[in-house]
Amino acid sequence: VMGDVTDENAPGNAWLIADDWPPLPYTTTSFYFHKDGSLSTEMASSDSITFTYNPKRPAPTLGGQNLYIAKGPYDQRLIENRDDVIVFTTDSLDEPVWVTGRIKAMLYVSSDCPDTDFTVKICDVYPDGRSMLITDGILRMRNRNGFDHWEFMEAGKVYEIEVDLWSTAYIWNKGHKIRVEVSSSNAPRFLANPNTRAPIASDGETKIAHNTLYFGNAYPSCILLPVVTGAEFQHEASKASTCLNYLIKKSRAKLLSKLSILPDKIVEDFMEELSKNYYDDL
């Protein structure tokens, strides 16, 4: 479980163990998007925001779950300043918020193009303003009902979609803020959608899309967070530590038995080096 990396007393930044996923009781909590940029558990009033997505000028990837480009929890403030990125932020948290499990965004959207993408990021905003990426996801509208066929959009029609941000285990510390970004690109992590009916990466015509995100009772766009309930972090971390220490001692004893055929000096030197680089860290 990760957490605030600047406060040694903050909950998080420790290994937990479990037989199931999600590992702890949780409540799926909706944080609704508001036109003024706020993010809260209160339903928004009916409204919408329209933004322009140009495939020739996509929002650049900055960190995330990448393989061959820069990866990890990068500060997203430069991306958030773009006109084609909509940002929603909670007030400063009065208490830590522990999220463990699958994160999904429910969006109500429309476009004036037959196809487009919708991307979602969730970040931890530190008191100093840093907006650190936790996880993200994307949905290509032609594949909103499956990857075995294409369904193109009708201009102006409102669609309910689900964007999967995958799973995480993270604790937003007291005084931090939860932030969600909605856009239509994140390249090169995801190829920029040309907003046409053409196959992706066909190097053909592109169109500029005017995409709209809707709010309110009829269109309750939100992010769904699996907020842990009925569990206390320090207690869970203590249980995990006890179990891990037992497993380490057991594996160490097993390793020593297999090394018994070697001279004692070699075994002693090996175990000392192993302790420095592995066991002591745990």
C-alpha cells in the first residue's frame, strides 16, 4: 500500500498480505464531477463542459504504467494546464482516504465525430501543489461495447461509458486532495485517435473533435473509489509484518539446510551478504 512519501508518519508505504482481491472490506464511493472543477460525494447540478481534441496535438504522456518510456508517478501539473484536459479536485482531506481495489470512472459523454477517446487519470495532490499520478485508463468509443466489433457514435448523442483505471492500493494523506483528469488523449502511451471511422494508425485523415462531458442527476459523471472501511492501516500492517517475518525465517532455515553441504565459512559469508541486501530490508 503506497501513500505520502514525504511524511514518515503518514499511513501507507508498507507491504500487506491477503488471499483475495480486494483484500479488505470496502465501500464503493462515488465522487461526482462539478462544472466549477470541484470533486465531491455530493451530486452535481445539471451542466456540461465541452473541450476540443486535436489528434495532431494530443496531450503528452507523463509517467504512468509504461514499458519503454518514462514510467511512474510523475507530477501532472503541466498536463493539467492544457485546454483539452478537464480537472476536478476535492477539498483538502480532513482524514486519510484509503483506496484498495479496482477504480472506474462513469462518464456521460458526446462528440461531433464518429469516434474518439476518453482518458481518465487520478492523482494525489500534495499540500505543496504537486499532482502525482496514481493510475489511469482509456476507452476508445468504437470499442465501448467490446473489442470484437466497432460501434461508431452519433453526433450529439449522449453515451454512458465506463473507463477502467485498473487496480491500486493507495492512501491519500490528511491535508492532501484527490484529483481526477478527463481528456481524450495520452500519447504515446495510447495512440492518438484520428476521430474518424478509419482504423487506428492508418495514417489517413484526422478530424478535430468537440467532446462534451455531462453532469447532474440525469448524467451523474463520477469516479468510483473502493474506499476501505472497517480496517485500520497500522493493525493490518502489523499483521503483515508478523507473517512476513515468519515466512522469512522459514525460508532462511530452508536455505541453510540446502547449503549445509558447503564449507561453513562460505555459508556464513553468503548469509551475511544476503541479510544486508534482502532480509534486513524486510
